[in-house]
Amino acid sequence: MILGFFQVLWKSYIDFEIEQEEFGNTRNLYKRLLQRTQHVKVWISYAKFELSIEGPDRLQKCRQIFEEANKSMRNCEEKEERLMLLKSWSDFEKEFGSDSTMDRVMKLLPEKVKKRRKLTAEDGQATLCRTAMSHYVADAAIAIPLALRTPNDDGSSSSESDSDDDDGGEKEVKEPESKSGDEDKD
């Protein structure tokens, strides 16, 4: 998603206040802009602004903005935007944080999951396998294993996700068979 005209106008106003070293006005403008839009680039810009201001509490202010942004974007439908926020926060913690703050952010980063689905032609002859990569945000990690559980023949349930050591932390998930005409359209 690209910043709209009004967001660019706001950003110009913010840049002007920064040049004038009116940091209180700049903070107020960021807060007012975030009431109108929750765009990830605005959050990241706000955090970088706080980081650029010399002072003893600049790291804490920057971290607080990342935490607010994460809380605000937790239910965001644009997963790529939240991923961009978490990567930016992770970069900040790598450079300025401690091991504990870095670990905390790393736990929020999503896992890469590889999905495989068997597809059969309508005549039942050919079997194809479709693979897709997905990111699951850590907050949803509890729901995912439960959603992947399927009943066994004996009535018990088991998870179909397999972890591969050579995938760099990726999990492989086999989805139920579907006819070739029933596959999801991306």
C-alpha cells in the first residue's frame, strides 16, 4: 500500500517541524496522523523520529512506539504490513537492544510454513502436489496447530504438521485432498 496524497502532505508538515526542531509539535502531528491512518510506514517513521532525537530516553521512546504499533496492528488484515513492522523493530533491537529485548521481538516474528495439497483430476487419475509458502504471525500460533488437527481412524486426533530441520525453521503442512477445480484461487 502506498501512502496517499494526504499522508504525504502530513509527512511534509512533519518534516518541516523536524527541520524547525519543534519536536513537541512533531510528536503531536504523528499522533494526529495515526488517529487518521494506521499505515505501517507512519509507525516506522515515528519510531525512527524518536530514535533520531538525542536524549537519555530515546531508545525507550522508540521501543514504546514499536510496541504501540504492534498492538494496534495485531488485528490488521494486511499481514505483510505487520511483518514489515516486526522486521523494522527487530532491526532496531539488533542494533540497540539487549538479548532479552531481541528475544522478545523474535518471538513475535512469524514462522514460515510450507503447505502441500494433493490435487486429483476429475477422472481421478492424475495426482498433483501444490506447494505454497505462508507466514503465520506468532500471536496466531495457538490456533494453527488446533486447526491442523485431523481425526485418525481410531478416533483420536493428531497434528499433520511436520518440522524439517533443513528448511531453516519452516514447517510443512499437508492439506486435505481436493479436486483440481476446487482449489483456492489466489
